[in-house]
Amino acid sequence: MRNVLSHGVLACLGWFTVFIGAGPSPVASATPDPLQPTGQWAEQHFGNAALPPMGWNSWNAFHTQIDEAKLVGSAQAIVDSGLRELGYRYINIDDGWWQQRHQPDGRMVVRTSIFPSARGANPEQTSFRPLVDRLHGLGLKAGIYSDVGRNACSQGYPGPDSLLPTGTVAEREVGLYGHLAQDLSLYFQEWGFDYIKVDGCGLNAFSPDKPAVKAGQFRAFPAYVVSDSVNQTRVADIRKLYGEVRDELTRVRPAGDFVFSICNWGTANVRAWGRDYGNLWRTSDDIEPRWARMLYNFDSVVTRELYSGPGHWNDPDMLYVGQGDFDANHLTEARTHFALWAIVDAPLIIGYDLRQAPKALLDILGAPEIVAVNQDRAGNQGVLAYTSDDLQIIVKQLSARDEKAVVIFNRGTEAVNATLTAAHLKFQPGTPIQVRDLWQRRDLPVFTDEVAIALAPRESVMLRVKGRPQLADGTYLSEMPARLYVAADGIRALQPDPQIHRPVDMGDGTTRGSGPRPALAGWGGPRADSTPYNNELRLRGNVYSSGIGALANSRLQVKADGQFNRFSAQVGMDDSSLERGTKVRFEVYGDGHLLAQSLALGADDAPFSLEARVTGVKIVELVAREIGRGSAPTVVAWGEAALRH
Ligand code: GAL
């Protein structure tokens, strides 16, 4: 049976949907109903990051031991090595650049002992303008670093050799808090920077209980961020502060020629809201040059494919290619780290002293066909097609409909024989698939159906494949994650994501205590080709290898841009749903108008075939509305959800 309700019937049911479907917990009139379709693409456009930003940052290479010669040397190497032509443009200064905040005018002073070109006629009139001009003269762009609170990370977590701001308590308050307009106008207008990374240590390292605060070294700032406890974190306050930075940047750079990088380490549920506030947002704590730590950073983005897209990128932190487990003696690991960052559309920010880079490392950072995958203009983050603790296959839809990039990733310490199938790639069985190895830059034999791939420990293979799409007359939504926007995720109570690898050393660098716990919120967010809780999409035993999994009371926007005629999906309460007693109605809207809806479907109801005509529609909105309120999360599947021609 085809349970299709026609557009005509539903037009007159519109009122019914709005009033009956509002759910059992009426929303206060001032708060917009999160399930109410708007017909407007909710994602805001600001800044200049249509593609994942690429460049270099001083932190992973030098920490606070940065100086002008080191920075300009790496910038020059980017030009000389040809990396600039590949897209590496931003040269970003990180923590350590500041001497102090001059009083009483509050103007920030550069530490001229390490940045001599900033020296002015009088000591407090330092200026980064000469350095920024020099970088611009090299055809590069310049980035600066600050903190959203009053004080910086190096002050909150000083190392033995940290170069710290000097002077009185007020002079050492180098963060943006209380000085937002003044600092951003200095950095972006007077000095001419193009990019800012805004850290968050001012919100967690200076609470009244901290010894340095008690000793009177810093003014107290309440602990807005409790790193291991999202439910004790002041999420709304943190959003507000980062929102003020975004708005001020838009004021000082009305043409939008800036990049805003949010760095609060995946805390405060930023993995869900970063997209509305920054051009990139860190999804995890700092990367370290260790394999296990790289896994942690990677895991913090790989399930967040529906939260990334042009202008807005998940940031698993900067690259560590060149050091530790990713140095010139570990080229397998270095290539894997780089390939993973490329396929999930991570910003490619080099964290290595390029003045001494061996060719083998430059060849990795400069692998043109790998970089091209990261910089593909469709901006689709790679989606997990196969996942286990040991091996993952990540597939990224490229802008050419019949082309995908794929990374087959051996996470473990044993060799693995992987099987890559046409189904992983959403290509038709029995049809030829062309393959190109992106590291070797050569074509491999054409295959049909499947191919075996042998992987050494920690090795990854990165391919570009071309074939006949499974869906001949359209595209699965899970093949266009960049065109989806999560307007409401249906999560009732924030929960840490338990899927993220937890290496040792996440606390004090020892194994004292009981070990790291899951800490980054996001568990339950909608997913491509998976339920929110990492189960396969399944309705009454029918498995859907393509589709969108979500919680009930979610609303997803899809940018159709008038390019399709039909939406279709098999919908229902997923077999894995924890709640089984309620029902869910699935609604499809086009530019704000109800186009089709399902019956109210319970755990035992057959999959419902939902279709809607979307000719000319710009924004399709998918609402899964729970009827009644269960005690446990209700998992729903939009099986085979697709836009068709
Ligand atoms: C951390 C941040 C690092 C680096 C460092 C500087 O909070 O995650 O990327 O900027 O501060 O102290």
C-alpha cells in the first residue's frame, strides 16, 4: 500500500497540523515553536569561509615561543613550496603575542621583543600593521588570537616557559571581555587582520576557587564552562558572548571579509550551535601529536556530518602533521591524519615549523588531489559508510553527482583486509566504478560490486571514485549533508557523546584518578545513514542503508533550491526506538507550506511511504512530531529520504 496523501487534501489540514501538533508541553508565546517551519533557510551567512579555511598557525609548532622570524619563515615557506597556490592562505598568530593592555586607554600592546616590526614611536603605540602588510604582500592573509573572557589560556594553564602578559591585574586582562568593540576595531580595522580565533579559557580557568585568583593575580570570572559537565555549563551565556563577537565582527567588517574561529573545545554543546555563531568551531579539546589523541579529535567530528557546510565547518583542531606520531618517521600515520581531516572538511591549518620541513612532509601537506577533496565546492562532509572500532569507511559526495571521495581507515594495530562495496558508495551494483588513488595519483583498475583493500596498521587508503549513482533520478539526503540544516534536534536533555575515543592524558597527564569520561554533548543529534544512537535505520525489519535518523520533535531544513520535483521517503518509528508507546507524525513542508504528512505512526505500524511534490520549492522542511510525550527518546527514520527530479 502506498500511504500517500495528496497536496490538495493536506492544504486544508494545515491548521490542524499547527494547532494539534504543538505537543504536550506548550511553548511560551515569546519562544518560537522549534517545530514551526519558517520557509526561510535558517543558517546565517557571515564571514568568508565558503571552503574550509587553509593555512598555518603558530601554536602546535611553537606554543608561546613564537616570534616574527619563525612566523615569517613559515609564511615564506608556504609561498616557496607552492602550498599557497594550493590554498594555504591564513598565517595565524596564536597565544603569546601580547605584552599587556595599556591603561587607562585599554589599547592592546604587542610584545615587541618577539615581534620587532610592531615597535612604534612610543612603546604603547605598537602595531601589527607592518607584519600584516608584509603577509598581505606575500599574497597571504593574517590571523590573530584572543579570548572571549578577560584572560587567556596561557595565563590559566601556564607552562614552564610560557611568555605571559605582564603588569597589573588590569594590564594583564588581554581578552575581549569588556573591550570587544575596541579590540576588534584595532585588530580588523587598524591592523588589518582577516581572521580571528577566539579561545574560551577566560570562562573556565579564572573562577573564584582557582589558586591564582585567590592569590589576587586575576579578577574572578564565574566558571561558565565546566569542561566535563555540559549540564553545569552556562550554555546560554557562552552562546551570548560568542554571538556578540560575531556581531561585532560583522560591524567592523561589513563586507564580511573575516573568518571567525570559535575555540571552546567542544564544550557547552557547541557541536550543535557553532554553525550559527562561527565559521568554524572546535569540536574537541586540543589535539596532541599522539595517535590516540588524534582519534579523539577525529571522532568528535565524524558523526557531525549534518552540522557542517559552506561557511560553517566542524573543527577537530589544527594539524599535527610533522610532529610526534605524525613526523617524518611516521609517514603512514601522517598521511592518515591528513586524509581524515581532508574528508571531513576540517580546516587545514598546519601546525609545524615549515622552515625545516622535509620533502616527504611537504608532499603530504601539498598532496593536490587530497586537498582538492577537502576544498570541493559542494562542502559535503564525509559520511560513515562502515564503522567499527577498528575500521571505518568514510564517503564524501563531491560536487560532480557521479563522483565521491572515500577514505578506508584502519584505526587499529593489526593489518586488515577491507572490502569496499558499490553499496558503500551508493553506486549501482553490476556497473563499472572507476577508481583513482589520491596519494599515488594514479588510476587503479575499474571494478564492479566490490574491491578488496589491504591496509597496514594505522594505514588509510584515499580514493576518488566515479560510477553510476544508485538513485538514478535524484539524490539521497544523506548524499547532500551540506544542504541540510538542523533547525531542531529533538534532544530533551543534553548527553555526552559516548562514541568518542578517550585516550589517557585528558586530565593531568597521568593515570591517577579513574580515567576520562565522555564529555562532549551531542549524543542524539540527527545523522546521515544512521540513527542518532548509531544503529542502522530499520523499520519493521526493513533496513535502509540510505536515510536520515533523528529523534522525534526534530525539524530539518533541506536546501532544494528549486532543483527537484519530488521528495520521497519511507518513514516511521525506528525499530531501535527507546520509547515505543507514543506515535509520530511525519510532515513535509515546502517554503513554509505543508505538502504532505503521514498518519500518526507507532512502533508497530508499517513503514509509511511519504511523497511530496516540490517543484520550484527552495526550502524543504522535515518535521517529525511526537503525538503524546513518552518517557524515553523516540527514534525515527526517514528511510531512503531523497529529492528526485
Ligand atoms: C587552547 C587552544 C589551543 C591554543 C592554546 C593557547 O585553549 O585550544 O589551540 O590556542 O589554548 O594557549
